[in-house]
Amino acid sequence: MNNVWVFIEQKHGKLQAVGLELLSECRRKLDKEVKISAVYFGSQLSDEDIQAVTSCGADEIIYTLSPLLKEYDTHYYSEAIFNLMKESRPSVFLIGSTLEGRDLAPRVSARLHTGLTADATILDFEMNEKLTLLATRPALGGNLFATIVCEQTIPQMATIRPSIFKIEQNLHRKSQLIEIPFVCEKPSKIKVLEVEKLTHKKVDLNKAQVIVAGGRGVANMFPTLKEIAGLVGGEVAASRAVIDVNIEQKDRLVGQTGTTVHPKVYFASGISGAIQHISGMDKSELIIAVNTDPNALIFDVADVSIIADAKQVLPLVKEELKAIRAFK
């Protein structure tokens, strides 16, 4: 039977969105003849989590519970997946391209002697005699996109970048629960000695409804960008050129090697629009771009194009927003 397994990542007992995104995309792309299974490891599985996974399109939830699986451990998680696939291998196995996913997926593919497409941004499927995964990812620094097919072995595996697909839920869906006991003959050689929180608070651009982004052209104006973002309740983002010179932290990077965002408003100033950047923000609902070059690639995706010097436009935008707030 043609079937797809989606790994549902959890961290500190909380479901990570990427697994739900992948379930939703698979359900959109595949008909009902293809079974979609969610694979979950942890120490517990709540009714709320079952409902979330089911509503996103899982026909069944294959889960393994153990105190050893409470937090991610590369040995125990690899062993748990390998044990599942001793009994039955799916046609396709998808994992989020997170820190854990990037560690787990190659270990699993190596043990199963199958191929792996890493950090894909587009998923598609072909159904002939069997289900074929078409995983597309950026190549050569983002100047090309390569669609990779690995149909000689199963499962066909890929890691997929988070925040690429939208979560769609249908609360009327039902799923079957299948519990698999955890068996591991050898203890893990990994021991967590200490967990230390970062002193720098990481910015979550995925939650921002308004993003004010700056590039090389406004590299010295990020204080102004932050004022504008503060006036509209948004977040500041940056292009690769700004991050590389340490003007902003990497968690504010939008693009292929950063975060993929889709806010209601994306205000891009001084950004030329390299494909690496555009691929991370072109699904925004409203894109406003400011650049002096009328041929800048950013204007190809912009809804509102302002051909002007962003260094002159930004102070005007800031003062206008201040005036609007004062009037209210």
C-alpha cells in the first residue's frame, strides 16, 4: 500500500509546528487512497495533541512512549524509528528540517540504506504504479532549484524546512491510534550534563504579522527600522548582507538559510531581491518594497513598489506613523 509517514517532533512535551505543517501539505497533495501516518515519540501523548495531529490529516498515529524518549536523544530516537521500520517501511518518510531533524534523518537513512533529500522547500508526489516523492531544494547558493527523485529504495526520505506550508485543520477527521512498545538493547552513549538558556532572546519571526526588513542599502538605519516596527507592533528582519557584517543577529535573517515568513505585511527597504531572500518572504499577504533601482528583483513580487532612496523614505514613514498614533 502507498503510504507516507510524517515525523511529529516534540520539544519539552510540546508539539512543534513543522510536523503539523507537513501533515497538512501531504493531505492537500494526496488523495484518500494514500494513507498518511504520524510518527510520535515522547513520554506522554495528550488528547489535545492527538486532536491536533488528527485534524491536520493523519489517518493513523503511530506512537511510542517511554521516559527515555521524553527529550530528544539521537541514539534512542534512531533506534525507535529503525525498530518501527523493521516491520513495515512506508513509501515516503518526511522529517522537519530542524536541529533535531537534521541530526535524526541522516542517521535513519544510513541505517536503512536509502537516500535523503535535505532541506527541501517544495514537496510534490507522482502516482503511477507506486507513489514517488518529488522533493525540491535550492542548490548552488540558491541560484538553482533541484528536484530530487530517489525511487530505487524505500522509504523515500526528505527533510523539509519549517514554516514553508500552512497548517490546515479539519476537526471532523478521525484517526487510528497504534502504540508500539519501546525496545532498545543498548543504552545511549549520550548524556546531557547541563541545559543552559541563551542570554539573547531569540526572535520568532513566524509569529509577526508585520515585518519591517532592511538590506545592504539601509545597513546604517536599523534603529529607524526598529522604531517603525515598534509603532506598528511588528518585528525587524534583515537580509544576508546585513547579517554577515554582524549588524543584526542571525535569528532575524529571512531567506533560504534563515526563516521563511508569511506575515500580513512585509515592508522591504534597501533589499534588491536576490532569489535567496525572495524565497523566504514571497508568500507574504502584502509586500511593500523601497529601492532606488527600478529593475530590482524585489519589485517582481512586490504589491506596492516605491522607486526611491529608502534612506529618505524611512524617516518619512516613521513620522507619518507617529502622527497617526498621536491622532488616535
